[in-house]
Amino acid sequence: MGAALRERRERAGLTQARLAASAGVSRAFVIDLERGRRPRAELNRVLAVVRALQVAIALVDADTRDTADILDELLGDR
């Protein structure tokens, strides 16, 4: 998620400081979030960053297949 947020921030032409100010969080939080250093970040702070970027988080069903099945499908071995 951090890489996706960084890509969106850069695409929007925002600095980390500007995004942090817009979201009401610290620049350090944005930096850590982008680098994946906040695995237990408070949801409300993460959502503040998401809202400031004017993007959304989508929930999707988990893929419960094992790795071998996924590789078989991708490689056309079925």
C-alpha cells in the first residue's frame, strides 16, 4: 500500500510535507507509511492520508488458492 500511496502522491504533485499537512498527520507518518514501516498504523490516520489524496481503498475477496495453482493458471499449465 505504501508504494501505491507514494505513486499517487507523486502523480498529484504533492510533497510528503504538503500531503501530511492536508491529512493532519506528521511528515514522519507519511514517510513511514510509504516505506511500509507502519504495519499497525491507526486506521483513522491512514484513511486521512487516503482522503487527502482523493483515492479510495477497495476490499476484495482473498485469493485462497495455493501458490502452485496460481502459477499453473498464470503459466497456462492447466
